[in-house]
Amino acid sequence: YAEYLSKEMGAFEDPYKDFGRLNSEIWRAIRLVVDTGIHAKGWSQEQAVEFFIANSSISEGQIRAEVRRYFVMPGQATGYKIGMLKILELREKARNELGDQFDIRAFHDTVLVGGALPLTILERVVDEWIAETKM
């Protein structure tokens, strides 16, 4: 989410400077697919490696190390992308419900104040903040 936010804030003045962020975002999307393929679809290590190779530009050795980690830590690789998507969803919800009262800094304070939270609890925290802000 932080990388996405930096793009929104104008940190990347041209497409070349944004390339690294885009590469990281693609990486996280691939991880989401591969982790799900392994643990929900029963992919073999080779199937996971093949998907990674077909969709990324990193070395096969690095890919194999990543895939081995996904086998022993189910769901961990999906957390980054799912977290980003959830924070964006909550931010949009807050923006829509609060309109002119929406303050991006207050939203970020709300998201960060509790530390690492399960996403269901984070959603509850944001909902409570929205309700309090409306008052």
C-alpha cells in the first residue's frame, strides 16, 4: 500500500521511476496466484515455478527459493497484496461515506494506530472511525 500511496503522492515523476513499484506490484500479484495455486489447487513445485517464470523477470534460482518458502508458510505470500487491496477498499469506503470530511492523514493514523491487525478487525476499526468522524 505504501508504494501505491507514494505513486499517488507524485513520488514517481516519470514512467521509468515508477517501473520498480510496478515490478513489485506484479511480484505480489504473482505470489498471490502461486500461493493459492499451491494450497488451494494442489499445484506441484514445478507448476508453481513454471507460472512464476512465465510471469516475472526474476531468476529461476530466486523463484525456486520463493516457491519453497510458500510451501512451508501457507498464506504468508498472499498477505501483502490482500492487505494492500483491503486498505484501498477501506480508504475508498471512508472517502465515499465521509465526503469532504475525509482526511487521508486521519485515515492512515486509524489504520496504523493498532499495529498489525487481522483485516476483519482493521475493518471494524475503520468503520468505528468513520462513524465517529460523521458525528
